[in-house]
Amino acid sequence: MPSKKTAPKAHRRRSEYTRNVFINCPFDDEYTPIFEAIVFTIQACGFRPICARSRLNSSDVRLQKIVDLIARCRYSIHDLSRTELDRVSTLPRFNMPLELGIDIGCRVFGADQSDKSFLIFDRDRFRFQTYVSDIAGQDIADHGNDPNMAIARARDWLRTEAKRTHIPGAKAMQSKYVDFRRALPALCERFELDISALTFDDLVFVVGAWLTPPTPVSP
């Protein structure tokens, strides 16, 4: 029987697990608009975004870092849309499918992670069959490289999987994101952040600050 001291810790870990969303996606400049839209949507739905960019400790082995992050998250968004030949090396980029495979392994073999849920993105719903056909049977969503579509897909998935009734609809979420983007320069100025060099943690912070404005002080 767990001690009274360990029980609260276990409950806290489980609570964090059920609200963490791991993001497995490209980190290049071209993908940034979609990445930022997904981060915003996760937070606006009441969840916490997690990705490899949140761990900058150079002493960590990259793969172990990713495994640890995946294990902390009940929900995951895996974007396979950039699984393609690299222009320089002419070799395929398989980091995203690898991380999806790790996540599937956690769900299959992790006794306390069988409730994991995935949203898998690709450029179109059937392209994956040519390079990773073993995931046939999984529902594949497309975002068409459109941040608004990514917002709608991520919002609908979290609403369905988490069974939360208070999440605004896709159009309302898209409108909120437009408002956030308009407010972002002022937010960065307020918090003395460089808008052109926001880290992942900076982005999460400013999204959270915008979603939860300070409570006015009563006179």
C-alpha cells in the first residue's frame, strides 16, 4: 500500500499526465506558423503543450529526452507532413515517424499508459501508405499547411478525446488566435521578449499570459 506521502505525488503526476500534450513536429521556420497555432490551441483548450524544445540540457541524450517527455503525456500530436527526402542529403527525414512509433510502444506496453490518444497529421490523409503503411488503421488528419485548419483539427480532437464540454468551437478558437497574434507584439514588449527569437517556453508563457489576463484590483 502506498504511503500517505507518495499518494499525493502519484496523484499529481497522473493529473499532469492527463493534461500534457506532446508535440512531435518539424522545427523549421516554414513550419513555425502551424506550430505556434497548435501550441495556442492546446493551451486555449486547457491543456499543457510539451515538446523537445522545452528541454535544453545538452547533457541529456536526445532520444532519452524524447522518451521521457512522451511518457509524461496522455495526448500527442504527431505531424508526419515533412516525412520526405532532404534537399541536401536526398535521404528521408524519419524523426517524426520514429517518435510516433515510440508513443505507440508506450501505449501498447505501458501498463499505465494504455489510455494514450494521438492526433496524426499529414499533408493528405493517404500519403502515409507509401512510407509507413504499418500504421494503417490509424485515423490520419490533414491540415493542408494551413494554421486555421490545424487549429480546427487539434481543437476537435481534444474536445472529443478529453470529453470536455466547455471548449469553444473551431471558428471561435481561430478568432481567438487572430486576436492573440495582434496582441503578441505588445505582449513581447511588456515582458521584454524578442518577438523574432521566442523560445518554446517564451511562447507558452505569453500565450498563457494572454489567455489569463490579470485580475483587476478592487479600489
